[in-house]
Amino acid sequence: MALSRNELVRYSRQLVIPELGPAGQEKLKAAKVAVIGAGGLGALVLEYLAGAGVGELGVFDFGPVELSNLHRQFLYGTGDIGGVKTELAKRRLLEINPEVTVNAHEGMLTAENTRGAIERYDYIADCTDNFMTRSAINKACLALGKTYVHGAVYQFEGQLAVFDPCVGPCLGCLCPDAESMENQACAEAGVMGPAAGAVASMQALEVLKLILGFETLKGKFAMLDFRSSDFNVIELKKREDCPVCGARMRLDKKFINSLAVELITPEELKARLDCAGLPRVLDLRYAWEHDLCHIKGDTWVDFDELVKNGAGFQPDDDLVFYCKGQSKSAKAFRVLREKGFKNICVLKGGVDAWAEKIEKGMTRY
């Protein structure tokens, strides 16, 4: 794919790199990359890939821009709050570089639809923040024979890996129980904006190196601790007993079922509260989050005290746990179920879902 005069000028700073040159730039122009997640990692990955001249980009995400996104997601501005991320990202990326093609894919990726969604793309950047989607991406890339770059960020820490599931280790080799794990998204666990930016920059570089045929982190796992400036890279090995790519593929359904939580939807909870005033609704977030917004009539409970000793509640009490999303509540559910609590469940989607479905004027953060 020949470069135009305008492209030669636009990319001149990287064209002069001896290992890249016009031939390398033409590879970038011909490449198609899917970026799954347009948040703290994905927003910056998309900007760098568009700026570098990757010919076609797929933006995968769902939902609107929120005020709490803006301390790290610089693809969006204050005036974008409430707008759909995928469409806003497409518009901004085309402003950065009108020479590229941007496809906006709105909607949640699942185990059922991920393969079809990413099939047209050459490489995948996994910028998600939950294990279910990560597991779906891993399985889809194995089925399609695609290499993908995995990034993750948590508070001051980051992770980075390049997986080629067909010939090397996959996410299942690193984390066999990924599909059944609950993890705290940055909305609940917290994240430093520059930590997300540092991981995203490295993730974008790994994608570009893959396209150009340079050496990458393929088969390796980088652990980045920005608090102590401690960076470690370890070799990953393909596991024979990997539940995804191993010779004896298996998925321990009994184990996964033992981890399942009982969920109640916002609509179901409202109906129960309206009819009988039961159950007790417990907010497991930090106290300042409860002060910011909460479900009327609930009770704030210290999460650590609840999982340690039940916080004064009894095994027969009818309880619903909620947090910002679902992960802290799910952890509390499992701990208390082991302690003999029978009438407990988790608000599906947490306070975010309550604000979306029931109390639309509630403060979002």
C-alpha cells in the first residue's frame, strides 16, 4: 500500500527509524487492529495506534462517558459526559488522523459473540478490566489463530503480555481459573491515571512491534510496580493441563458452580422493597462513597468487619449486598455463605445498575 505525500510528512518522525522506513509504514497502513475496551488503557492505545498510522481500528466498548473517567481517559472531555464512548472515540481518532479507518462497535462482548466480533481484525489489544471478557478474548483468539496483547492496571500496578495461543502459552496457562474469577475493576479498586497511561503506552508499542515483525513480549509476562519502580519480566510456559489450550482441555464446572453467587436485579429488589420493606440492603463500599450516593433505606457496613465476623448480622437474616459494581459483594457473599448465611444475595450490577434502572437522578461516579 503506497504512501501518499501527506502520509510521508505525517509519519516522517517514525519513517526515519532505520528498522521501520516506508516499508514498515506500509505494514502499519495495511493492518487491522481491534482494541477491546476504550477506557483507561484502550483510550490511549487507540490514540497511539491512530497516530502511528494503523490503517483500520475497531473500537469496542459499551456505555457512556462518566465524570470519573476523565482523570485518565484523555480521549474524552468534560463536554463528552453522557455521550457514547465508541462514537466519541471514533470522532476524536479521525480528528487525530483522518488517514485511518475507525469502526465503532457498541455493546458488551461475551463468550458467545467475541469470536464473530473480532474475526476481521489481524491483531487484538485486550484493554478490558474483567476476567470474563478476558477469557472470552483468549478463547476467541485461540479459535481464530490470532495473537493479542494483554494489558491490565490496578492502583499503582500493571501487567503486560503478548499471547499467541496457537503456539505458545495463553491466558489460561497463566491463570487457569480466569473464567471463574471475580476481580475488582478500577471503579472499585482504584487506579492512578499515569499508571494506566504507562501500561497503555507499552501495550500500544507491543501491538506496533507485532505488526512490524519486531521482537515482542510473546511468551513473557511483565509485572510493573510503579509505586516502587520495580519491573519484572518472566518467561511463561505452555501448560499441558491448561483448561483452554492444553492437551487435556477441561473446565471444572463443579468448581465454577461452587463460586457462583445468587443475584437479584435492580427491578426485583425494588419490587421486594416496595412490597414488604425487606430484605436488609447493605452497602459494602467505602463510607465516602455511601455519602456520595446510596440506595434509600440501606445500611452502610464496613466490608472488612462483615467478612471477618458478620458485623452483627445473623445467618438467618435476609440480606442483599451491593457495591459499585459487583465484585466486593460477590466476595462477601462467598465468605458469608461459608459461614452459614442462607438468605443472602448480590445486587446485580451494583449501585451503577440501580442508578441506571431505578433511580436515574442518582449521582454517578
